[in-house]
Amino acid sequence: MIKFSKNVILTPGAGYHPDPAAPLCDGDDISWMLRARVGDAQGQSSACTLFGLANWVQIMGGPVVPDALIIAAWERARMRYYGNTDGGLTVPQAWHSAVLEGWLESRQTAECVRDMTSFGTAPLLGCYEITDGWYYPNEAGCIRHTDTQVVGYHLVVIIEAGRVADAAPIIWIQNSWSLKWGYKGCGQLTAEYHRRHCKELWKINP
């Protein structure tokens, strides 16, 4: 049974928010959690930085950027930075591309932060080492935190930090690996996993 903490993010355009004391059940309106996403094949690509920024824009009440436009922007950005369509994008590169695409304004700067103390007014972008558990989350979106073998790197949007009932603290993330991944596209990381495997945290200044 999933229960949300009392420090969930409330942002412009977030829409309906569940009662933090009530369990989240299938059929509940969780539209505030469901953001831009692409099909399962995105899990094998490196477009996650632009998807993360597009998700951030939508969470903050901005326009919904269709998946096809995100992929097209990703291809343009890779040509711009690498002269070919190989390689992923850093967060600063993705931010610059989102500004050029018109999703963000130049005043909305990307800032690397040391910890989650700035979390609360807007989602953060988290760059993680990923382990096999990312490919097999359970139906509640829980990712195994006992895995130690790093199989890649990935960027997601951190949308909440809190607890599930009286258990240990967890971090809710919005992934871009389709609604079939985790809990309707969202997942849970333990605080210990976050401590071990989060390589960068980025704040977009609204």
C-alpha cells in the first residue's frame, strides 16, 4: 500500500493532489504524476536528459512537449554538440537545447546543487548510476537497492521525498520509460540508493 508523505510538491498546473494520509489505489487520479514519456525503447537510448527537462516543464505548468518533438530535438542537439547522432547530452547541453527549442526561457538557468535542501518549490533532476533493479521494479515502482553492479547512467525527475507509511524514507521519481514501467511511470528509490548512486543533482531556477 502506497502512502504519500506530507511534503509532496505542489506546483502550478500540478492539478489534483491525493490526500497524503490516504493510500494510492489503482483508478485514483494521479494525473499530476504522469508526465511526458516515450515508449520502452527509450530505455535503450540516451535521450533522458531532454525527456527529464520536458517533464520538468510540464510539472511546472508549462506546455506538454510531444515525444516525437523531444526525440527530434535530441537528434538536433547531438548534431550540434557532436557533429553526429551519437552520444548523450549533459544537463547543461540539454538545458541549452530546451532554451533553443522554446521550452525554457534563458532566465531559467540550470544549477548543479550539492544536496536536496533546495527541494520543495520545484522538482529536481537527478543523474543516477543505474543497476539491474531499474529494469525490474515491482508494481509499486520500488527499485531494488541491494544491487551493486552499475549497468549505466540515467536522468530522472525527482518529484517527492518522503516516506511510505512508517517505513524508511524514499524518493519518488518520474521516469521516461513509459507507463508500463514501475507504478504508472513512476518509481521509488531508497535514501540509501540515492546516497550511493546519485552522481549529480540539478535545479532549474524558475
